[in-house]
Amino acid sequence: MKGQSQDQLVQVDIDDDINNEDLPSKAAVVHENIRHEGIQELNRNMIALFLSAIAAGLSIGISLLAKAEFHVALRDASYASLLENLGYTFGFVIVIMARQQLFTENTLTAVLPILNTPCLHNVKILCRLWLTVLTGNLIGTFLITLFFSQSSVFNIELKNAFYFITSELLDKSVSNFFVGGIISGWIIATMVWMFPTAGSAKLWIIILMTYILALCGFPHIIIGSVEIFYLILSGQQEWMYFLYPFAIPTLIGNILGGTFLFSLLSHLQIRYDMK
């Protein structure tokens, strides 16, 4: 009973009745579709949310596996980098099309209801959602990376490819992780904003937007954790390297790019549309 009453309070505090037919622009319709999806996420059972987040962490590891397979197959081909980075998109396709919970998606979807009805209670709900999803994602990425590093299924050539790909992160500075994280958060938020009108093109939007992240090397807190965990588990880095310079600057950058830039600007334009 206690859990049910809390869910009802969340619904009352956040939701409102707005008909898409009454909205002044197509952008407002997109905003409302994403906002109502965010309301559903904010009201989901935390255990279900946590399990979905773990599944997303496991699935996103496919990006590293696919990229490594391309690396081995193409070897020193001049176009190798172009196709290798295509492998980066595979994990995102699985996570998003399977409707698993990915942290950076929540920096837009779940934020819009809070911006619409800002209060301490709703901010607490958002923080609970973010903490649950981020923790589940990181558990999933650690488990899949542990499998990659310890399993005898993968031959030495593929494991060398894992190391080659992940070691590229070692060249990044704190500012690279932070500024790149802002751009990464913006791109993911843009991708989510495009979904309501994407129709059958949704798959190609996922591939296009995440391919840009891979080509430009913009860090993403979840897929990046797979790479950092591999470096740690293979003995190339200490555990502190995960927190700093990687996780803290990247996480803040992703949140700033997805929430305080894209989400806020998107919300403000709709707010003035409504006026």
C-alpha cells in the first residue's frame, strides 16, 4: 500500500492534462510525447527499472565486441576506422530498440516532466531514477567487461583488439572527457528528441547519431565504462582512473549537455510557444 500511494503522489505531482490537438506547434507535440514518456519512467517500479538498467549495461558491451571484430577483420585497411566505429552503434541499437534503460536517455526524457512541474519532491524522484539507472548500467557494463577479459571464448587476437580500442582513452585529458561529454550528452538528447517523429527511420537515427559519437571520440559514461573497466581488469589501470579522470568529468558533461543545455532550451521554447 505504501508503494502504491507513493506512485499516486508522483502521478499527481507531475502529470497534467494537455491534448496534443491544442498544442501550438509540432515541436510542442514532440515535447509532450517525450514528457509523457518521462512521466511513465518516473512512475516505474524501481526494481523493474534497475533490472532493465543492468540489461542495458550488458547489451551496450556489444559495441566493444563488434568494434573489436571489425578491427580484427579489417586489420590495416585504410578505411578500417570508418567501419570499426560502425560497430560502436550496435550496442545502442540493441538497448534502445529493446526499450532497456540507458542513463543518458533519461537526461532528456525524465527531465522534461520535472521542468514542467519543478519542485523538491519531483527533483527527488528524478535523482532516484538517475541513481537507479546509472547504478544498474554500471553493474551491467562491469559484468560484460569481466566476461570479455576473463573468458576463454575470445582468442588472443580479439583480446588484443579489445586492448587496442580501449587504450585510445588513455590519450584523453580531463578537459577532453568533460567537454566531449557535453557534446555527447547533447547528441544523445537530440537523438531522443527525434524519435517521436522518426517512424520507421528510428533505427537509422540511432545508427547515425551514435556513429557521430564514435567517429569524433566523444565520451559516453556508459559505453566508456566498458572500455575503462577493461583497462582496469586487464591490469593496465588502477581503479581510481575510473572515477577520475574518466567518470566524474564525463558524467557531469553528459548531464550538462543533455539536461541543462538541450532539455532546458527545448522546454523553454515550448513554454514560450504556449504563451
